[in-house]
Amino acid sequence: MVKLSEYPMTYEEYEKRVIGLLLEPYDETKRKVMSDRLESLLKDDPDFIRVLYADTCFMYDRPDLYGNCDDIFDDSHLESIPVNTLDMLIGGGFD
């Protein structure tokens, strides 16, 4: 039986970190564009980041499926899944 864990981040910390990592690579002008796009996404689907958090927590709680996920809340993992998902969805990159 899988024991539910205390997560390394609360939802509020997760949301703040994911948004910070999403906006970090952009200059001020592009950051504003990305912020506006993110705001629009969250207006249409206010639980989008909460669903990403639930998925991360599920992976953290299921080492039997995903292996040792002690570092699943680290920046590198946040960038590879939730941040990358948001970036693709709202059209980051600007190239």
C-alpha cells in the first residue's frame, strides 16, 4: 500500500515556483506577453496548475511506478514537465 506523503511544496509554493520558472528566461516585454497569456489560460481553466500539481504529487507518492521521486519537486523536474507544458500551451519560445 502506498502511503500518502507530506509534499516538499504546498500548492501555493508550487504555483509560484512554476510561474517563476516559466517567466524566468524571458525579457521584460516577452514576460508581459507570457503573463497575459497565462492569465488568459487560468481565466478559462482556473485549475490548470492545480492539475499539474496533482500529477506531480501522484508521481511523488508512487515510487512503485515511477521509482524514487524524492527530487520530483526540484527545478529541473518542474521545468521538464509542468513549466514545459505551460510554455508549449501558451506559445512561449518566440522563435
